[in-house]
Amino acid sequence: MRLLHSRNSWTFSGGFNMTVDFCIWVLEVDGLHVPPFDQHPEGDGSLRAAGLDAEAWQSWLMRVVNLQYEQQRTRKGPLNQQVDWQSVLISEAYNPPRAWIGTATVGNRLAELWTQYGPLSNERNKAEARLARKRQQVETDRRMNLWRDLSPYHSRIPTLVIHMVQYEKPINYLIPPVSVVMTYTGEQPGAAEFRERLLDAAAGLTASSSSRRRKQSTYTLAPYTMLNQPTPMYKTYPRKPVQPAAPRNRASIVAENDAKQVILDRLFNDDHIYGEVNMATVQFLREKAIPGWQMYYVTFEEVDGHKHNYVMFLRQLEDGSWMFRGGSSTGGDFRDIVSQYFVPVHDHPLIAIAGGKGGHADNQYEFVANGEVIDNGFDVVRVRLVNEAGDVFEDTVQDGLVLFATIQDQEVQWPLQAELYNRAGKLVWRETVLDNSPPPWLKLRRT
């Protein structure tokens, strides 16, 4: 954040950071205690068995945080067609297992956990986003100006970066020169506490550059000193009791079929993920079905008016009932996003594919992918996904949507080639998908 219309270019930024949160989460999985992250119970010990210790973990966390800061420093100016997308989108800074430089056994276990962590990160991100919205509303009502409150530090630190992570204990963990790992849980921190901890962090980072000011700091040095690196510092805060939420009355809304009822039940019951949903606002905009699977594009509002767009998946069980298999925020309609942000493409169809995969019972592997097609007049009616291992998945386009899902003995290998066919069976477009890079047709609008 920076003040608009100001000559002062100093900024601070913050929000949930899944890569840093992953570093904290693995402590909870394993049970390793590294002060001040020492309030979680004993875990499975798998990382310690592989060779991870507290000092190596601290070094790894610092590397992840500092890599992100260094990458931010190198990304000067607006993105354009000359951007090296590999460095922007695929980097050790945003892939914690790749940032590990210790033993391979630890790195391999981290890679396994990174795959498992994905769905959990979505829930944690949503929880922090709701907490942030509540803080921002209070800040607006009370006319709080955090940028102005931080003005004493504008000339002392180049910027301030806050990485929000979930942990039971309220902690500020400072990694000089500019980074703060700030924990959240439940309704903490609220607006007043967030402001206090933000100013505390700025003062602590400023003090880290001066031995005299460091002696006056209220922060504790982390237990392990790294050669030629500033030592992290931390401070803990009182855990505030959370008031129980008032009981909710369920709206008398009945879906037209059992599958949609599963979605409504999920939205009503999982308010820690989706917020407190105003059930009267739920709309099923589009849907796509293949044998054993259903996909719905759903919009709804929270009771505070915050709007959401989600794609949600259901899998049919042997008894014919439906089980919720996950959902993700779409950020909006694909057509609107393309028309708003990118130069129009008319010489071929467009496709956007998102997918996920993971282990299943009895050594089975699940793969689910969904896509949206803008056929641009090419009359695309069928899409195939193929990979080098010989896997082939095919679906017909319905209302601009395609859905692919399988449970099989071997894991589906990424990336895949998306092949788009017209009504006459002619291949009209092919591109690589699920490879963590932008589609080949993406062109940023010139200004």
C-alpha cells in the first residue's frame, strides 16, 4: 500500500502467504518445536526422522522469505511481453520444497507435504481474507490510516512486507531487513491489535540495523545465528478469548435435486471456509456433468455483502448419493476476465484449464480438471487432454464448459496437451495446459 497522489513512494504490503504458511504448517505436521513456534502437539516425526532439525528449519524459512523479497525487488515496472514468465511464476521463492538446500530425504518429504497442503491453503487463505475484511471495515469506520501511522519508518526501512500465516499462538516473527511473519487465528488480530503489531514490527526491524536500538528492542532474538545473515527476532502477544458465534437459523431453501442440495448444505455448514453465506443469494449459473461427477459454477454473497464466484465438484458414490469433492474461487467469468485484461484474440479458440490430483484409497490416484472454452466462431464441440504417458481424456463442450475426472492405478502426469475439435472432427487448436505457465495466447493490453 502506498498513499495515492503522494510523492512518497514508500509502501507496505501484506496478506496470506501460502509458501510461508507451509513452512509453519510442516512444524505442526511433524511436531518439531522451534521457538516461538512451540505450541503445537507432537506430530508424526517424519521430517525429523529424515534429518530436519530446528536450526535447518529456521534457515529454510529465512531463505523462502528472503527469496521472495529479492524477487519483488527485481520486478520493477509493469509486466509486459518481454517478462521471463519462468522467473515470475516458477521460482524457488514460491515453491518451498525447491528452496530447501539440505538433505534430499527432507526435500522429498517436503515435496510430498507440499502436494497435500494445497486444499488446506485455500481454507486458510479464505479465513485470513475474512479477518482482513473485518479489520478494513473497522479501519474505515475509525478513519485509521496505517500508511500514515508508519510514516516515522518510511526513511528507515525500504518497505514493510507482512506474511500472514495461521498458528495458534499470536506471534510477530521478524526476518530483517523488511519481512514480518505475523500469525493469525480465529478473530485475532483485530484492527487495533493489527495496528499495534504492525508498528511493533516496523520498530523492531528498524532496531535490528542498530546495536544500540537493538538493546532497547522488545523483541527476542531467535535461538540460531546464521553466518553472515541478520538473526530473526520474535515477540509473542496474549491469546485473546474468542466469543462464541450466535447460533444461525437455517433458511428454508431446498434445492431442485440431491446434488445441488449437497452444495447448499456445504455452504451453510462450512462458514469457516465460505463465510456466513446469505443462502437466499446462492445461484447455480452453469453446470456440467459426466458419469459419476458433477460440476457447478455457483455465486453467493456473505451476510456482509461480500460476493463470491466458485466452481464446485461432486462425486457420486456407489449408493447413488453425492459427495462434495472440493471447490475453488474462479475470480469471475472467464469471458469477462479475457475481455477486461487482455488484448482480444480472434484467430483461434481460447481455453482455460484448472486441475488437481492426489492420492486415493487402495493406491488409486484421482485427477479432476475443468475448463472453459471461448470458441471464437470455430464451433468447438469437443476437447481432449493427452500426455506423453498415453493418457487420454475427452469431453464434449456444454455451455462453454468441459470436465475431466478419473480414479486410476497410476498418477496422471502433467503437463497435458489440450486439443480442441470442431463439429466436423477437425483439430482447430492445440496448447499445453497444467504446466504452471500462462497460455500461449496471453497478451497484456498495451496502455
